Amino acid sequence: MFQNLTALYVEDEEQLRTLVSSILDSLFDKCFLGSNGEEGLELYKQNEDDIDIIITDISMPIMDGLMMSKEIRNINRKIPIIITTAHNDKDFLHKAIEIGVTKFVTKPLDMKLLIESIRQSVEPILLQIKLDEELKISQEQRIQNAKFAATAQLAAGITHEINTPITYIKANFEMMQYDIEDLPDSNIKNSMESSISKINDGIHRVETIISSMKELSQQLKAVK
């Protein structure tokens, strides 16, 4: 479901951590696990560029989830943080809101509710990834179109440069053929006629190349 994303899950209760992490592993590309707030904070600092969302319990030894969330918020103001908690008092809620917690999921955990909270929290991230991918494709397409346009222009330019002198050569060659026909029969005339045949074949080959390049130029312009 969230295969391009990485989660950090922090929970001190081992059985619950094992259960939830097995589900998160199936949802995310990767899931880091911490057993208390201090461990979770250190994991985040070590993997800041990889972690996309944090799910944490509130009541934990050494450092609780709120303190960990507060420290992480000092590093990153935007990363989604979901708190799992049995607390429901106003003082706790105010502290969590001040810190910038994204969502709350009450214990005992309803996994459907947790997954839906995760989905809502990472939706902007997934949307940004999609937009970035579409932008990359669009940029690559523009680059490809520019290459097609440059190739088409080059093909058209080469065709023009070849076509002008070959037209001149062909016209003079045809006049030369008439002059050779007027010569008296001789070995020299026979040799010249043989050479003319080869030259004529060469001219036809160049004309074929010019025609192919014109067609290529038109095709590339059509692609653009």
C-alpha cells in the first residue's frame, strides 16, 4: 500500500510491537523499530532522509512519545506523527497539539483505524511523489522532443546541402553523356561509357539517400 515509503514505529510493549510491526512491514517498503522514545529519536536522527512517517506510543520508559515527538519536531516540522495512546485527558491533548502531532489512535488498537490514519497522513507525500514522477516524465519527454527536433533540423540541413551540388553534378553529367555519344567508336569511348554507367549508379544512390533523409526529417517533425 505504501511501498515507496519508510516508517518508524516506537512501542515499549514487545508483543504489541511485534504484532503491529508485522503489519507495517507488509504496508511499507521498510519499518524501523524502537522500544522507547530515546531509541526512536536516535533511529530518526540516523535515518532522517529515509523515514516518511512516525507511529509511536505515548507512555514509554526513558523518554515518552510526546518528548520524542517534540525533539523530532525541532528537526522536521512536516513529517507526519501518529500517537497511539490510552490517554484521553485535555492536558495531554493540548500538549500533543502544541507539539504538532498529526493524528491520535486510541488503545487498544483498532488496526483498520490505524491503517486509515496512516493513509490519510501519508496521502500528501504520495501525491507529491506522483507529481514528481509526472514532472520527471514530462521533462524527459520535452528533452526527447528537443532531440527529435534537432535531428529533424539536422537531417533537413544535410539534405539541402547534398541536394544542391548533386543537382548541379547531375545536370552536367547528362550534358557529358550527350558529348560522349557524339564521339567516334573507340576503346576510349567504350571506357568512358563504362565509367558513365558507374557514375550514374552512384548518383542514383545519393538521390536515394537524399529521399530517405527527407522522409526521416518529416517523420521526426511529425513525432515532435
